[in-house]
Amino acid sequence: MTDDRDLLEVDVATCFVLTESGRIARVNSPERSPGPRLYMAGSASGNVLRLRSDVGDLTARAIEELAAAEPAFHGPDATPVHLSDYQRLLAAEAPVERVEPGLIWNFPARLDFEHPAPLVASGTPEGERLLTRLNDEGMPPALVEMGFADAGEFWPPWCVALDGGEVASIAFAARLGPLAAETGVATVSAFRGRGFAAAATAGWASLPALRGRTLFYSHSRANVSSRRVTERLGLRFIGSSLSIA
């Protein structure tokens, strides 16, 4: 990678399944959601724009012309100067349902984080025993509340931080591609603010299945808990993002 814009290109190609023309076909995840109509990521060295495949050609051209003149937006509080124009153009085709700014971080080559929580990872005997127990006993209510209907929603590779045998936090491959991966992190409310998310995330980053990949952590700008994890781990901020659905 020569600069942060190159990293953003890799992240975009990991987060989304793209058409041959570079449009967003869907989110690169087992749930196969359609993804945003507009996604833009910005770094100090430039911006990356992707539009969903169902955005009309005239609208796409108008947005692309504006985006070509868009100053690099990369600070943690940065907003594209043409945001209102992007919304107006997309709204002419269909109502805009969501506008979400985000932050994008990059993992260092080596990540050390000390925490007493036992870690259990996918692809290990301990991980298989954990999945068997969860399948046999059923998912704990706290995990169901976070959206885990069953253990099949632990997208591998994953790493779990335990407390007294209970799942306190899980870091999993929210997006997985040949060159890179993005982590998703979920922490049971009773264990938040105690370093379990950082422990699970650090364990995830060291998994052999991810070796050789560039690792990213992205989250909504409003997600204070995720921001705290990046600070605990010392991840490097590489840019801001904007999703319009």
C-alpha cells in the first residue's frame, strides 16, 4: 500500500461485492444485504466513491462529477462539502432513508493487549466445544438480544472473550476478502467498559486464518464504545466514511 487512499480501496473491495463496472452489488457478508446507495470514504490522500448498481445513470454521473471536485475529507468529524447535493440527487429517485458517517481504522502488523479474559477462537478444539455447547443449550438471552439467533451467526474466523465460562464479547469477520478483513465486535451489556471487546478484537487480529490480510475496523461515528476499543488497542485512524441508503 502506498497511501491511505489505497487502503480505503482495499477496504471498499472487502466490504462490498462489486460489479465489473465498480458499482455496489451487495454487502460482502453471509446476510447479503443490498448495501448503501452511496458510499464514500475519505483520507488525507483522496476519496473513494462507490454507487449501488440500481442508481440511475444520470444520477450517477451527476454525483460522480461532484465527487471529483470533493476535497479530501478525512478528519474524525469531517463531512463531504457536497453532502446535501448527494442527498438531493438520490432523493429524486427514491426517499433517502439513512445518512451515516463513519470512521475507519487500520490494525498494526503486531497487536499486544493484556487482559485476563480467556480467549476461545474458531478452528480450535475449544472453539468447537463452545459452538457445540451453545447449539445444545441454546443461545443465552444476552446474545440473542444482540442479534445472534444461533451459533451459526458467529462468522469465522472469530474470537470470543469469556468471563466465568460466559461469552462476554466476540470479534468476528464481518467482512472477509482475499486481501483484507473487517472485524465486527459485539459485547454483552453486562461486560461493557471492562476491556473484553478489546481483548476479543486483539485475539481476532492474531488468528492464523487472517495472516497476510490487511485488517480494518470500521464503525459509526456515533458508536462511542467502538471508538473506545480503537483507543485501547492503538489502531491507526485512516479516514472517514459516509453511507447514504
